[in-house]
Amino acid sequence: MADARDEFRRVDAELMARGYTRMVFDLGRIEALLDLLGNPQRAYPTVHLTGTNGKTSTARMVDSLLRAHGLRVGRYTSPHLSSVRERISIEGEPVSEERFVDIYREVQPVASYVDSEAEEPLTYFDLTTALAFAAFADAPVDVGVVEVGLGGVDDSTNVIQARTCVITPIGLDHTEWLGDTLEDIALAKVGIVHKGATLICATQPPEAMEPILRHCAEVGATIAREGQEFGVLGRSLAVGGQVLTLQGLSGVYEGIHLPLHGGHQAQNAALALATVEAFLGAGSSRALDASVVQEGFAGVTSPGRLERVRSAPAILLDAAHNPAGVAALVTALGEEFDFRRLVAVLAVLEDKDVRGMLDRLEPAVDAVVVTRNTSPRAMPAAELANLAVDVFGEDRVHAVTDLPDAIERAVALAEEDIELGLGGVGVLVTGSVVTVADARKLLVR
């Protein structure tokens, strides 16, 4: 076991040496790699997901629903929280360290050859994408559920040309790569929709929806839109989540218990249901079995999405990393939690719309402890504190350099007014997927 663990660590280090955040938007390299590997991505049908917020949660729901229908599913999502193995899931579980090493050792020599022939070597994301496709073919799986890394049209995953595609809500994010308008970003994302595909599309702002509709018309794709062909008809709070009534493509599904919080997760559920209906060929004349749908949703998990990791005081983790994500988080907090005192721990990446995130967070929390996560792109705590003071006021902002100390400070601040009782106070850790990953290492055993 020790030898296997050591070998996995060596492989992980080799992957990291490619540059975890290095980006090269060129499909030629991964196409060459996959061609030499025998194009494993063509061995199974796929569902392809893009969008700004909600991709991973929706992918996990699609995965769970397909498995409830008896299919063997491979799921590829990013980024990961604690281990790169999380990106490659088969039958709902990350591949083992031993299996990850085996796949890597099969692919790595071919990748090295492609590196030697290309101007730029394969990126970290290129290689993990190829590893996922190879792992799914080798398993084998009945279907792959594949989440875009960034954008869509030039993303490494856009070699699959899936027949069923999903676009979750689009907002302004990654503008340095995708463009600084919603139209530009929508054009990048709808590039995963190829000729004859079916697109399941969330409600979008008009400036994002127009290029999506235009592209679908150009490539002859069928589109089903939230609010027209499918959507959320009703939701009520329940222990550990919510109960939904969903309008699917083939009918109404009632009594769906979703063990996740927030209206945004209900929206993700509607997208996932319509996606699975489209993939399985359900329609006006053929509905899915309601009990199987209920089973699929009941088994959904989404770590780092309003995840409670401690009680008394409650500590919640949420990976919101842009203004739209924070807005959804704040709405869910107001609807589903009854905190009389809530303190946020915030660490962000410096290339984000930090002011927009702060503006949306401010009404929901009593104080904020700003800090830094482990990403090389993290905004320094002092710089974040200056921005936060403009929004929160000096008395409500506390700057702590290290995340462990920041969480400890937030707990102390939350517990200051003992008259509230520990049942009425909480700590929210948010601002980035990296922030949540760092916090989970400290708080989740």
C-alpha cells in the first residue's frame, strides 16, 4: 500500500509539473494524443456540460440519475477539492490511486511523444482529460458525463462532439479568456453544440440567449429551454435539503427529495432531469419511471456546495467564486438557514470580480474575516481587506493571513454573543473552489 501511495504521489507531481493553471487553447495537441491512443472518447456516448455556475452539481445529478437507470457512468469534472482522482469518477466513485497510476503510465509515453512534436507541451488539463477518456473506455462505461474546464469551443473536452449538451446559467467570469461581454462568453460556451445535437439550456440573459439560439439554428441542433420545455414547478424546504416538483420534457415529476440547498440547486435538478430524458429518448409519449427519478436525485451529493462540515457553531463551505454564485448562495442562506449571527471567511482569486462578490455577500453576514488560500493566483489578505472595508466598513472586517487562523478567528467572532446560543450562530467559508478545498483538508475527516 505504501508503494502504491508513493507511486501515486510521483504521478501527481509529474502532472503538477505541467503547470496546474497553465492554459493553451489549442485542440490540436489533445486531438493528436487521443488519435494515437485510438480515440477512446468514441467508445461510448457522452453528455457534455458547460456554463458559468452549476456545472459540477448538474453533472453529479446527471450521473446519479443515469446510474439509477442502470447505466454504468464515467464522470469527468474539475477542479478537484482534495485529489486529482476526484476528476475521474466511475460508478459514482473516484478511481483508485492504483488505477490512476496504471492509466497514467499507459498514456504518459504517448503524451511525451506529442510534447516532443508540438510547440507547446500538453497542459495539466489536456492530460487529465485524456486520462479520463482512457479510463472510461477501459472500464468500460455506458456513458460519459463530461464537464468543460473553461469556456467550450476551445476547451480540451470539445473533442467528444456529444449528442446531448447542457448550458447552465451564463455570467461574466473568466473574461480575460472568454471575452468581456455575455455575448462573447455565450459564443464560447455554445461551441460544444455540434451538428444535430440536443441542447438543454438554462434560462439566460437575452444577450447570452440570442447567440445560443443563432448557433443552434446554424448547426441544426435541437434546443430545450428552461421555463418553456422544462423547469421547476414547485419547491419546499425539507430536512437536509428540499422537495421538488419538476416539469420534465416528458411530464411532471413530483415528490423529488434533493439533499442539496438552494433554489439554484433546484434549477440544476431541472436541467439534469431534462438532460437525462433527452439522452434516454424520453418525450411526450414516453416518460421516465418517477420512482427511479426519485431514487436518482435522493443519492446526489455535491461536496463544497453549502456543505455543513461542523455543528455548534455550524460551519458551512461553499465554492461560490463570482458575483452570480455569491448571489445564489446568499439567497439560499436567507431561505433555508436561520442564523442570528453569521461570520464569513473569504479568500478569493485576484482575477475575479471581487467587488461584485463583496457587494452581494455584505447583507448576509455580520462580519467577514478575509484571508488567502493556497492558489498562486490568490489575492493577498491585505489587498482583499482594503476592498472589503469599502463595502462592509472597518469595524466588520478582520484580516488574518492564514486560513486556519482565519477560521479560528471567525468561530470566535461568531460565538462572541453567547446569549444567541450556539444554535443561532455560524461560519461560512467561501470565495473560491481552492478556499473550500483548503478548508475541507482542515475540517473534513
